[in-house]
Amino acid sequence: RAYDIMIKTVRRKKMKRIDVYIARVERFSEFAELPEYAKKEIESTTNSSLIAQKNAAYGLLKHAFKTLNLPFEPQTMFKDERGKPHANNCNFSFSHTNELVCVAVSKSNIGVDIEEVKSHISLDKTKSHILFDGEEATTLEEMITLWTKKEAAFKLDDSIPSYNPSKINTLKYHFKTVFLQDNGKKYAMSIAFEGFSDVNVVLLDGELL
């Protein structure tokens, strides 16, 4: 008993906190405090939906930083050669669909992805495109979940040079996956992380399933 308690205590001390926030894009779609690279990305597109999603990502990021008592300094943020965003005071990752945006913040390395579970997606065609040896997915929900894990793993792992889902072995990584619904639509979100982590999910919109 004493040994079990000691092991649990050690593990608890080693666990890293990850805070994940989810909101509707429309909540932050007019946000304008952006890093220079994000401003350039927005200037290069005329897709109004994508512009709203990018604005919302940084609007939600500011909300997360404020909630966590972290300074929000977009002027110091930058992207590396893989396109991964960085901040001076912590690590962050975000993902967005047409309707929802999510942001993960932590002192440790992280990656996050969110996808709508769409019924019209072909399971067989998608399987042939993304499965790595040893991976399985027999339902559409399992396939979408696997997709979010691969996207999140790519954002986490700096050793992956470019995104090729069939080359990413999700069995190598740690994940937490949650399902949620909003406005009648179902979503899967996966967070990839290193080692033991305490994942805290905060919903500004939608509800967990």
C-alpha cells in the first residue's frame, strides 16, 4: 500500500498540465491582435471563412492566456520552418473547423486537432489514405478520431518533416480524445502530449459527449 501511494505521488508530481479551450468561431471572428505572420497569412487569402477561423484562433488564445494569467504578446510570437507557432512564455497549438476553434496551452510540448464527424466521408477511401501498419479503424468515428490523432501528433513531433498521415504511427504517442456536439453537429478532438499530463478541457460553447 505504501509503495502504491509513493508511485502515485511521484506520477502526480511529474504530470504536466494542459489547458484546452473550445469555442465557436463566431465568438472571436473579429479579433485583430494578431502576430505578424498571421496578418500576412490573412492578407494572402480572400476566403472569409478562413479569415474568421484564424482571427478566432488568436482571440481564443488571448482568452486562454488571460484565464491562465499569462501575458498575451503577439508581437513576440513566431512560426518555425515547419509552420509551428511559438510563444516566449509557453507552448500552444490550435485547430479549427468552419464552426469551432480549439486552443491548447501548456509549459510542455503539445499538439491539438479538431474535426467534424461527417457522415458522407468514405471510410474505405480514407482508411487507405491514412492507416499506418498496426492501426485499425472499423467505424467512421474511429477513423475521424485517428485522423485527429495524426494531425495532433504532427504538431507535437518536430522530427516529422512533413505531414503524411500514413507515415505517422499513433501508437508511439500519448493522446486524450474527447467528443463534443454543437448546433447538432458532432466533433472529435485529440490532444497529443509527452509523458503524464493532466488535461483540462474548457468549453465556451458546445457540450461534451
